[in-house]
Amino acid sequence: MSENDPHIHVQSKAVAGDAAVRNTVAATFGLAGDLPSLVTTGCGLRVPYAMTSSRPDRVTCLACREHARREHQRFADQVVRLSRVPGSAISPAQAKLAADTHRDLAQRFFDAED
């Protein structure tokens, strides 16, 4: 980790971030765990959690934006594939809605590079 790195990064787990899991546990059980002080980013650096964002308009690291774009696109494709499996818990219509949301987010990470 560089002490002089001014960039805002994306966590390496761009789709399933720790904050989302923490919020779900807190809402379900009334428990809130601590977030990690350092996280691994999409570009491979370990940076303070405060130097990361899941919002495309906030991420300034180009490699992290590309990582997040790929991860959201991959997740969208995976959701659609899994909805087609017999006995799937989600319908193709639900999968399309979720996939469209992640594809839109992937596009916003791409568009932020302009």
C-alpha cells in the first residue's frame, strides 16, 4: 500500500462487498460487526476501507473501474444462467431485472472512464 495513493478504489469483491453483508446481518439480527481497516482492491492493492467506493462516479483508479465493470457483467451473466436451471429459486423475469441492474452498473463504471 502506498501512503501517497490519492485514488479511490473498488474492493476486489465488487459485487458482494463487506458493507452489504454487514448491513444485512445488522438488519436481520441486530448485530453489527466491524468493517476491516484494510481491504484488497480490484487493482491488487491493499488500501484503507475508507479509500474504496462501490459508486462508479467516485472510483478514480482506472484498473479498479475495469475490474468492477467485469465483475458486474460476469455476475449479470451468471444470474441469467442460474435462473434457467430447473428448480431455480428465481424466475427468468426476476433474473432479467437483477441482470439489467448489474449490466447498467457495469456500463456506468465504463462510462466513468470518459
